[in-house]
Amino acid sequence: MEGNLRTWGITQRSKKLSKPAGRTGTVKVFIADGSQMSCQLIAAAVRRGRFRTRVVGYATDAAGIREGLEDRDADVAVIGARLENEDLAGFQVTREIRASHSKPSVIIILDSNKPAMVVEAFRAGASGIFSRDQSSDLLCKCIHAVHKGQVWASSKELHYLIEALGPATLARTITVRGTALLTKREEGVVHLVAEGMTNRDISHELKLSEHTVRNYLFRIFNKVGTSNRLELALYAIDRREGLEQQNTVTAMDESQTSTNQVVSSRRA
């Protein structure tokens, strides 16, 4: 199989696929995932679907996605949350696409439909989310629904979004002694991991060696009870959601207290 891939001249950058004659109503799709083989499998599944869909290109990393979307007039971008062994890199690329106001709507393929992952996918700007264990025919339906301006998610996933709008339990951030669980530097590393950065990216951002970054990660894993970067990113997302909602509730309480004080003063 590797020989065939080399023969086709596939690289880690976005490559233009053969384009069949265009058809009215055909949705042009750009595919990005963590490996060349995975992109090929998704493309084959999309082509087999009964909906009018044409794959115009693919990529396996963030740079390839940027390049591919600039060169091709895609209607929908199907992007894996994990790109070339970089956890959650697909979320960061999606944020960039939405921030640039470029044309394609984005569908994020999730390896896990945990609540934090679902919520973060939509926060990144996805119009739809799709699980890898779902059928290829359903993916084609998802693509065409999103192209029509609809939001694609299961009822269970929508329930996660509704729950995210309500009170949340604040993630563990302090020790039993009341001291901060993570140092300021460790907090910075956690934030960058949640943004989808690699160890090399983090080392450049914080001006540290990659060896030092790895040591920070090992210490952080032990402190917060995680075992890998994905779990740490989920921890950070859950914590951020809890902090945001706690701040909102606090602000509402302070506003209500201020209003009550004004009313009491007027009555006096």
C-alpha cells in the first residue's frame, strides 16, 4: 500500500485530487485528517455516497489545510480533531478558518464524543460534528445538511451543549491545603496544550527547550491525574468552562445584590 501511495505522489501537504465533470448541486468537499490513508478512506466513502459530492483535495496537517483551502473553492471542510498525531489540532485550524471568514463550513470528526469535546468543537466554529463510528452514508448526509446551513449533531450531543449553558462543577484547581495545584508556568503549558500546540510549538512560545516542556508535562500529568495530552486538554476545557460559568454566576449575584441595595436605600 505504501508503494501505491508513493506512486500517486502523496505528501504531507495538500494534494489536488482528480476532478470529475461538475454536476449541478454538487457539494465540493475538502478533507483533512491525521494520516494519508484516513483521508483516502474518507474520500472513497464520500464518493460512494448517493449524494452529489466531489472531493477537491485533502491534507494531513494544519499548513496543508491552509494551503488547500486557498487553492480550492471548497464548500465544506471535513477536518479530524487529531491531525498528524497532534491532539486537538483540528480545533485550532477550525478557529482560524472561522476567524478568516472564508467560505467553507466545517465538520469536525471526533474520536470521542465526550461532552467537553463536543462543546469545544462547536466553540471552535464547527457547523457539524461527526463520530468515526458512524456510517459513511450518514457522513454524506451530514455534509449536505451543513452545506444547506444546518447544524449537524445528535440529540445526545445537543444535550451536552444545553448542559454546558447551565451550572457546571468547577474542575479541581487547588490542593487539599488550599494552595494552587499548578504553578503559573504549568498553567501556561496547559493552556497551550488545550490550543492544540505541539511540544515544539510550546517550546518556541515559552522560550524553553523541548526537554523542559516534556518535564513540565510529566509533572502536570501527575498533579491533575491525567495520563496523556488529550486527557489534559479535556481537563483544561472542563476547567475553563467551569471558571467561565462561575464568573457569570458571580457577576449576576453581584448585580442582584447591588440592585437590592439601591432599592433598600430608596425605601429608607
